[in-house]
Amino acid sequence: MVLSQAVEDYLKTIYTLEADGNKATTTKIADALEVSSASATNMVKRLAKMGLVDYESYKGASLTNSGKKIALEIVRHHRLLELYLLEVMGYSWDEVHEEAEKLEHHISERFEDKIAKLLDNPTHDPHGDPIPTKEGLMPEMDALPLNEAEKDQEYIVSRVKDQDPELLRYLGEIGLLPGIKIEIKEKAPFEGPITMQVEKGEQVIGHEVARNIFVAEL
């Protein structure tokens, strides 16, 4: 089945919403793709007729097995491309997302296999997100948001969810990257800032930023 880029974008968006624990309502899909609610509703109905989603009015969409398989293939393309752009092409980690968005729909399975082999079959992209396997399986992540981390506990940064380039550049500057060890020093009450020790010294970040950084206990 040859699918349009728009169809693939919708399937990936629905997958991302579901993976984050959200209902894939047409409003949320429209917001994520920056289209009108009417356009999102029409496309979701079309995807339902294609057997790629299950859809009920006012309840949203959920991927069928076929739809999820396609979405995971696009996610795999995207995350492999991000790592390729970083490690081979010399892009910085705040630049790779936008470039991968443009390329993910246009590479062949052979090209995907070549990238994976060249990168030694990686399991995670530059932001710490797991890369689905060739068979369409998504590795599980045992991590919690940084804002839920405990004071005086050591962790390792496993994933940065937010793709905002300015935020990624800032996190890179202060050394808050996947694979880095941190220790929580202070957590201000009422969702205040979090103070932590990283390799580059003591750093302070806001609660909202911390919600998009995931850590694992050492």
C-alpha cells in the first residue's frame, strides 16, 4: 500500500499522542499538525475507512494493528535519520528533528537498513527516544519525569521529550544530555524550580522544563 505523506503524518501523530497517554481527539490531532479541526476529522474518517484507525465521534481515534505498524515504521525512519544526521552529517542535536521530519517519508527500506547497519543497529536516537525495531516493536523505557525525581537521589538522564531547538541548545550548554548523571539537590515547593548537580556544575531548571526530561535511577 502506497500512502501519502499526509496519511503517514496523521498516523505518526496519533501514535505519539497515544504513546504519551493522551486520547487522540481530532482537536489534539489538529493542534499537533497545525490544521483545522474539520480537516483532521475528514482525514481520520478516511483513515478509518482504510482500516488504519478506529474512530468514534467525540471519542477520538486509535490505531489499528495495521495503522500502528505503519506509524512505527515512520518513527523508526525518523529516529534513525536523527542519529545519522548527528553522527555522520555533523548536525547538532537541536537541528536533527526538523531535518528528519523532511526526510522520513522519502527513504526506502534498503536505505533504512543501510543507515541502521552503518550506525551499528542503534536502540536510541540523540534525544534518548527508543528506536522501534525492524519488526515493529518499540523498546520499553523505565524512566520518570525529572519533576517527579527525589531529592538527594542520583539519576541518569535517559530522554529529552521536548524538541524545541532553543531549549535543546540550552540543555546542551548546561550539559543536561541523555547519558549524563545528575543528583537532585533541591526541589522548590508548589512546582518551583529544581536544582541539580551535573558534570558542568550546579544547574537550576523550571518545573515545566523538568516535565519533559526523563531520568532513570542509578
